[in-house]
Amino acid sequence: MAVLDVTDIRKRFGQTEVLRGISFSLEKGQVLSVIGSSGSGKTTLLRCLNFLETPDAGAIAVNGETLFDAAAPAALKEAEIRRRRLHFGLVFQSFNLFPQYTALENVTLAGKLLARQSPDFRDRKKETLSRIDAEGRDLLTQMGLADRMGNYPHQLSGGQQQRVAIARALALKPDILCFDEPTSALDPELTREVLRVIRSLAEKRTTMIIVTHEMDFARDVSSRVLFMDGGQAVEEGPPEQVLSAPVQERTRRFLDSYTTRRP
């Protein structure tokens, strides 16, 4: 069974059709890199998967459970939207850390808020909060930030902030971890720093969707690559096929353009 099944997702903003029928499946442990020019719908696709936008058509299923089906619309309460959103972790390109919280607090905040909703939280408060803090410290250590847990975002470099954001996304143990251009705000040295972390997650068989402009990285880390253009999935396949021997002329033109404009 696929971890994720996306079927004919469509999204329109006013007169502009941003997604025009996107479909794909993702198996456990696979990494899907989504590439394409600005405005091709990549970020909107991630936002639809994470319930930050509501598709106009299509269906989304995780582990066989249908989370969204436009053919059977239902008015969802905010609590149910939050529950469905937990299947996905999203790492934004601009970090989106809370400036008033330390690195550890940023990582553990959502887990503690969820824990407080449990009926037995009062009886197990100390044990639960200690466990969440321990898990947060372990994640930050994995990110190479053992000595930065008490630092606030403004005291961290961009690469360190992005690694905190990755730890925060992992803290709720999502089925699929999504990255939206995770290195676009970083200089080359910090980009390598973050890509090393993402590569280590891939080696641990973390299921991921990565919107990226780093073609060499996509080639190295991906199980599959999806090229989007004009809101459509133009081509999908193994990285060596899509990036080295694309079938579609539009894919070839994009890759030729990317190669030409590289420094």
C-alpha cells in the first residue's frame, strides 16, 4: 500500500488554474523531488497536501485513509483539519520559527499543546512533558545542534534555523515530510549544511517530498522526480531518466535553461 496517493488535484485562484490535475503515489521510504519553474504550482501542491489550501477537485489518501475527496465534500471542524495535517510535516523556505521561543521550545511546542488535549494529561503531566523535551533534545542533537538548544532564532545562522525547523517538523512523527525550497534563503555553505541533513534523512528511509531547485541534489537523493509546468505534471520517473534523458520536450527545455543560467 502506498503511503500517499494523490489523485487529480486541481486548484484555482480566481481565473487562474494553478493546479491542473496532479496525480502521483509515494511508497514508504521514497523521496520525491518536485522541480519546475517559478509559478508552476509546486508550492501550492504542498500547501494542498498540508491542508493550508483546499483543492477544488481531486483526492488525497495517506496509508489507505482518504483525507480529502472533493467528490464527497464534508465540512471539517478545525480539530479534524489539524488531525489530518499531522500526517504531514512541512518545512518552509523561510524557517517560520517563533522568535520568542528557544530552539528546543520551537521543536517541542506543538507536541506539548497536543498532549494537553489528552484526557489523562493531568495525571501524567510531568512524565509526558519530560518525554517530549527528551525527544526534542534528541532531534536537535541529530541535527547537530546539541549546543544550541537554548538559543533563540536571532542567535542562530540561517542553516541552524532551518535545521531547527526540520527537527520541529519531525517532532510530531509525520508520515510524509515536505520541504518547500529548503535552501532558497541560504548561501552556498549553509545550503550544503542543510542538504547534508536532508540526505541523512533519506538514508534513514524517511518518506519525503522536496520542492527544490538543486538539480544535482535531486539526482542524488531522490527515488523519483516530478517535473511540473503550468500546473501540470509533465513528466515523472527515476531521477536518471527525468534529469538525464527526459522524454518530454518541455522537460528538456527546462533542464537546458537551468544548465545555461547556472554560474
